[in-house]
Amino acid sequence: MTAVQVHDFFKGYVRAFVDNDIDGICARWNFPALLASGGRQVALDREAFHRNAVRLSAFYVAQGLARAEKDVIGFLSLSETTAAVRTRDRLYDRTGTLIVTWEHAYLMSDTPAGIKVAAAMPDGEHRAWRERGTPLLL
């Protein structure tokens, strides 16, 4: 797994959010999906993750999401099949105006089914939405 491969992976991931493709979002994760944020950890099975993705996608739509960008800004290979990755995310509305930006951290896994998210640390996203006055309450 390389930084370029992970960047390509995330291009599809943000496209799935913009297209409201919940199955496409879920297909990019290993389960249980591990999330660590605000000093708490949660493991979501496929069904719980799907429900969360539906709520998150609806939240983005309500904020005006029309386009998203996600760039890999940090990549550290931990083993042949695992990497720690940092991204910079930007969401835009229909006029091209930036809605919000944040940095995100992931643990990625190169599986027989392709690259998948093994864990996410969305503290930066939660902070960005709070600072905007539209806290992410999922």
C-alpha cells in the first residue's frame, strides 16, 4: 500500500459521500469499524455503521455539500499491510464556497478485498463542525 493508492482510495470515498452512496461508503471499511474520538472508542458492526453513514450523509447534505476533497497529508507504513494516514478534508457547496475543512487520522489496512479503513480518529472533524456552530451530533 502506497500513499498514492490511499489517495486514490479516498477519492472514491469522498465521491461516495457526495453521491450519497451509502453502500459505497460502507464498502471501504473493515468491520467492526473502529472509531476513536473525544477520549472514547466505539466499534460498529456493519449494520450500525450503515445507520451512522446514513445520518452522516444526511448531515452533510443539510450543510449544503456539493463537492468534497480529501488529500493525504501524512503516510506512515507500519507493516506490509497497515499504514497510519492523515488527510485534509474540504467540503464545498454548490457555488464552490468552502463550507468547512479539517484534518482526519486513519489506520488503513490492505486486505485481500483491497484497501480498507480499519480505524478512524475524527476529532478534527468534530472540532471543525463545533467551531462552525453546526456540531456533528450523531
